[in-house]
Amino acid sequence: MIRAFVGVQIDPNVVQKISEVQSQLKRSLMGIRWVGRENLHFTLKFLGAVKEEKVAPIANGLEQAVRAIPRFSIIGRGVGVFPDIRRARVLWVGLEGKTLCSLAMEVETALEPIGFARERRDFRPHLTIGRWRDFSTQSEKLKQEIERWKDYDFGESWVEEVVFFQSVLKPEGAVYSPLHVISLMEQ
């Protein structure tokens, strides 16, 4: 079994801006395990534990589903939390882009016949930048930081490929490596 997900890489300039904001947030928000710049990506679908024999069908299904989608841009904008400010567990940067929803839907459609259930939650495109180990009573500081960064423009990324990643958990954090890369259609 391998641990896997389907995702999109983010432009290095956007990653740099996120990293700079993380550095500022680290000064006022405590108890967060920060996502390292090398792991900042947009997850289209988390697959979890995958049997080795499903790797090729997943890669083929993704190839068929997304290769005809034209390349497009996304914009990183604002900072927020899931599930809400009082019970924050995930700190994120929002993503905007017209084609993002249809790309996610194509991935869902391609993987359902291979045994991966559709996501039941509403699609909320975001980049996870930190996770709380134990959320303490920081809600006032958190509200201030969310307000401060809610409209911040992190910049534009071009989505040129979809990546089927393996994720290996290590004590120092997850290590991601591509299993299969699908280039989107050039316009």
C-alpha cells in the first residue's frame, strides 16, 4: 500500500509569498505545524492508502480525464481557517480560478469507477499552510490575523499539469514524489 493524492504544483513566486506570510504568522499564532515550502501544493483529491495494483489504473484514468483540459491560471488570495474560527484546525490560502472546479470534478469522475468515493464536502479550493496540533484559546489573535490577510494577493500560478503523488510520512514531515504527471492541453 502507498499513501497518495492528486494535486497541482504552485508557482515558486507564489510559494515565496506564502512562505513570507507564514513567517509573519509564526510570530503571533502558536501551536501550528507549518507546511514547508517544498510541500505547498493544491490537492485536487486525497486518495489515502492505495494498493500498488491500482496505481496504473489511477494514472490511466487521470490521463484520460484531464489531458484535454486547457492550461489555466489560478490566483492565491486571502487566508482563512477550517472548520471555523472557534475550532480552527487548518490554516489556508484561498485559490480562485474558473477552471479549477471543472478540473476537480473531472478528477472525481475519473476516480470514482476505480473505487474512490466522491468528496461529500463542498469544493473549497485552498492551499493548506498550517495545521493546529491543539487549538488553544487564540481566537482573538487568529481573528486579527485573518482580518489582516483576508484579501492579500499571493499572485498567479499557471496550472499546466496534474500530478499523481505518493506521500511518505516521516518524523520530519511528509515527502511527496510524483508517480505520474499529466500535462494539460496547450492553448
